[in-house]
Amino acid sequence: MYRRLVMSIVAVCMLVSMTMPAFAAASSEAWPSKIRVGFIPTEGNADIKKRFAPLTDHLQEILGIEVEAFSASDYAGIITAMTHKHIDFAYFGPKSYTEAAEKAGAQALIMELNKQGQPGYTGIIIVRKDSNMQKLSDIKGKVFAFTDPNSTSGYLVPNVLFARDLNVKPEAYFKQVKFSGSHGASILAVKNKGVEVAATNNIDLDRMIEKGQVSMDDFRILWRSELIPGAPMAARRDMPESLKAAFTGAMLMFNANKAGVEKLQNGGYQFTSDSTYDIIRYLKRLKKELAAK
């Protein structure tokens, strides 16, 4: 029964997304002639736009308006772009989404699934497999890489681990702390001995493996977090409601595009809402409280 209900909801969204362009012009909510979709740089700018190209092409076909992909050099650039209305929709990480919801009026619509169909992913701490680090306590005094201050698995979650569970401050615990700028860069930095330890996540590590840039044989995972809510696709809250509904329907339709989903290297998408990310807001508060002690 649950499956039939889900399929019915998807069917309605498909119908909405296919018929909405025909009468959007007659609606009091006029659609723009073009929308810009931002993507946080989990990889390099060119790489992430290339990976999402089948999705942006699909959105353009279904919505019947031009769709332009946009990325930036860091996560803050995507938040800022939405704040100043330079982008209309965006692929955020959970932490960067909560920042964008507060600063830019972002509204979560759809959540990324992992390849097992779970609504989330896990943060991991990795080292080279040929290193002498066998357990988490062995990383003391090493060169450590975070991803970006607005990253969930690459900054927020490991900081909570260090403060709450290990009772340490990274700047004092490690020989040096760096920010790589992207998960792909962190992973390559460990492989190429640019850093000794890095915080990343299982989805981005799998993507790098599938691209042939690294192998699982290159790494040892010393720690794995609990499930983190999946990365959301969000709209600016002031976008037309009809366009947000059509965008959501088009995103769900993309699940049927097996080749496209495979290129994205995830498990497709499902509905989400702002409250899904309250756990991230809690972790942000906890990090702040622990840092103040």
C-alpha cells in the first residue's frame, strides 16, 4: 500500500511538471525565461557541472525554460549567489543548506539518496592504507584536511567528533590543519601525500573511485559517522510556487533515467523538507557550545 501511495504521488508530480509550462504564463505567478541552478563544488567547478549535465538538460526539457548550471570556488559562493538572487535553485550539502535557508531563504525540495536507496550518507576519516595509522587516536600530530567551513561531512561532523568524543581542538591536536576546498581535493591530497588525514564522505569517495582517480586500495577508513541527511536540492523561497512544484516533479521523474542517475553516482531523489535538516542545526549549536567550553 505504501508503494502504491508513493507511486501515486510521483505520478501527480509528473503530471504537474509536464502540464505546468503550458499554463504558467496565464498564472499570476509568471515564470522566468531562464533559471540558474547552483552546485556546491564537491569536485572542481567543471567536473561537477559535467556530472550534473544530464540532470540540467532534463530539467530544461521538462520545464520548457532555459536551465543554466552555475558553480563557485567554494560553498560560500553558492550561498552568496542565492542570497543576491544570482541563482534560483541549488544543490547544497546539509550544513550549507541550513546556512542558505537562514541567509538566502532557501527551501529544501528534494533529497539525494545513496546507492543503497538510503536518504543520506556517512562522514568518514581516511588515511593512506600504507600509513602506520590504524585507529583514530593515531592521527594526533598529523597534517589534517577539512573540506570547507560550510561542509557537513568535511567540517561540521568531524568537529563535533573532536570536541565531544575526543575532547580536543583540531588546531592544537594536529601538526597542521588545511582546507582543501572540495571532497575530491581532500581525497586526492591523502592519496598524493599532500596531507596525512582527511575528513570526507562515502558518496564522494565512491565517486572518485568510479572516475578512476583513486582506488579503495589506496585508503583506510579510521572512522565512520552515523547517517547524515542527504544533500538537498533547494529553491529560493520567493520563486513561483508553480515552478517549485514543477521542479520537484521533474527531479522525481529523473529517477527513471537510469543512465543519468548512474552518471550522478547516487541513488536518485526523494521528497524532503526543511525540518529534515534540524539535526544539522542541532550539531551546529552543539559545536558552538563545545567550542565555548
